[in-house]
Amino acid sequence: MTEALISDGPVARIPAVNLSSPLTMEGNDVADAISGESEGDPTLNNMIAIENLRLWYGEHQALHGITMNIRERYVTAFIGPSGCGKSTLLRCVNRMNDRIADCRIQGRVSLDGMDIYEPKVDVVRLRTRVGMVFQKPNPFPKTIYENIAFAPRIHGVAQKGSEMDELVETCLRRAGLWDEVKDKLQQPGTALSGGQQQRLCIARTIAVRPDVILMDEPCSALDPIATAKIEELIDELKNEFTIVIVTHNMQQAARVSDYTAFFYLGALVEYQDTNTMFTSPHKTQTEDYITGRFG
Ligand SMILES: Nc1ncnc2c1ncn2[C@@H]1O[C@H](COP(=O)(O)OP(=O)(O)OP(=O)(O)O)[C@@H](O)[C@H]1O
Ligand SMILES: [Mg+2]
């Protein structure tokens, strides 16, 4: 963790989740599937730990005790039929549900060992550590340059002049967009194509150097070529960032993710390495879903 989430002074750090712990805490299938792999391997860390998370919108319970760990610098896909709570769970990881008036949460979500629902947590800072990319590209109504420069300036990552120019170029290059926009940095971000706008949003997200990037169906409004570019980008970015992606596209989950979690009716049904999930899922319900028999 490069930066504390709490703005007013240091706090005791909760130790990160044991490196050899399984992805889920309740010893279900994934424990057997990958715990051996992680034992003694210092490169495997759990960036996000979700413990017995329950969430209600008013009277309606949308999440029913979700417990899972999400590995650092891997891509984890959330799959499941519409309304099963994928977006809700994703939003819990950067406290986007705080904005919903009658939303109530129990349980714990920690980022690199720190409880993000702790009252002292600075939510603005949390959201720079845990960035989010949405289904519909949403560039700021500003220039392409300013879309990247805005947040780093506010958060003091870079200020102006050549330092900022370099940051803007680096982020656009990393998002695979530089060659397409380098001659029109002063044009509005909203004038780009949908796929370019989505890459701009990813460039904007990485500009504040988050640890985690949450993506909620980032390709569902894009054509196959723009989708392929985003998928390539995800593959490259996972070397540096922990990525969680919600997708309805099974092929996409199989292509881009290392781990896959299948949700149904607000519960985590199965969580496996992606290969196992798509070749020999342990639960009939999962198999029915990924083979298109329901959902
Ligand atoms: N802001 C909200 N207020 C009230 N209920 C909500 C709200 N957002 C989601 N819900 C309800 O919570 C449940 C889970 O919704 P969520 O959007 O998380 O599902 P999802 O798996 O992302 O679905 P989709 O695949 O259609 O995007 C649904 O029953 C939904 O109606
Ligand atoms: Mg959703």
C-alpha cells in the first residue's frame, strides 16, 4: 500500500491476509483448487478481502453473506445472471453504495488489510486507490488532456508543465490511445468514439495510480474491435493493477480473467481459477449458467 486511506494521521495497519489463505474464507472449492499454489509464494497476495458481506436496499437484501478474497495483480471476473448483485458487490469495494440513501451494509471489506468501512476512512482517497470504469464511457466534459490531468492535479500526483505532459502521455500510451489522440489533445474527450472514450476513461483511472481497477461491463457498449482492444489492455494492466471485471460475456471472462466468481441471487455460488471454472465447474448451477442453460 503506497498511501494511507486515512487522512488525519497514521493508524495501526491490520496485517494483510495470510499469503497462503484460500480465496474464500469458508473453505469451499477454490481453497482446494488454488491454496497449494499460493503456499509460500510471496508474489501472491490478497488485495481485497470481503468477509460475510450483507447488503440491503431498504427491505430488499441484495447480498447474502459474501466471503471472498481477491488476488493482487490478477484479473477476477464476476459473472452471473442479471440482478444477482455483481454491480452491488463491485460498488462495495470503493464505497459507491454510500451514495444510495437506503442502502445498509454489514460485514467487512478490506483493502490490503485495512477496513474500508472504518469511519475515519477518507472516501475520496479510497476512490483514487480503487478506481472504477463503467459500462457507458463517461469522460469529463473537458479536453482529452484535461480528462487525464484533472485528478492527478487535485490529488497532487503531478502538477503542471512537462511533468503533467509526461503523465498524460504515459497514461494515454498505456491505454493504447496515444497514437490516435496525440494531435488532438485539446479536443473534447466526448468527441472520441465509444471505444476510444472507454480507453480514455481507463487512462484517466490509472493516472492517479490506483491499486485496484473495478470495471462494470466495460465492453458491453462497444463493437468487437473496440472490445478486443480493451481486453488487450486489461491483460497488460494486470501486471501493475488488481482488476475486477463484471461481464455477461462468458468468452470474455474466459479470455481475460485468472479467477472467476459466479453469483446467483446475491450469493457467491462458486469461485475458481478461470480454467477450472470453464472446463470443470464443481457446481451444477455454475455449469448450467456457463453453458447457457439458464440466466
Ligand atoms: N440503487 C438501488 N436501489 C434499490 N435496489 C437496487 C439498487 N441497485 C440494485 N438494486 C437491486 O439489487 C439487486 C442486485 O442488483 P445489481 O445491479 O447489483 O445486479 P447485477 O448482477 O449487477 O445485474 P446486471 O447484470 O443486470 O447489471 C437487484 O435486485 C436490483 O434490483
Ligand atoms: Mg450490473
